[in-house]
Amino acid sequence: MINSKNVVSALRRDVAFVWHAVIAVVFIGFATLAVAAALLDVLAIRH
């Protein structure tokens, strides 16, 4: 039989991993938007 404590701990680890991955993707997205905005500003100032 599968021990329910092991299943719960595995699910908890999986949820934590997915949550951290989501947070990382959100931060990377914001950083990408910030860099893109800075590049557009530089291009706009040049022209």
C-alpha cells in the first residue's frame, strides 16, 4: 500500500515547485517588459 503521508508530502513538494516556477515566470516576464520598455525609450530618444 502507498503511505498517505508520503503522498501528501510529495504533493506538497510538487505544489511548492509549481508555485515557485509560476513566481519565477512572472518575475522574468516583468523583467522582460522592463528591458523592452527601456530599449524602446532609448530608440525613441535617438530618433
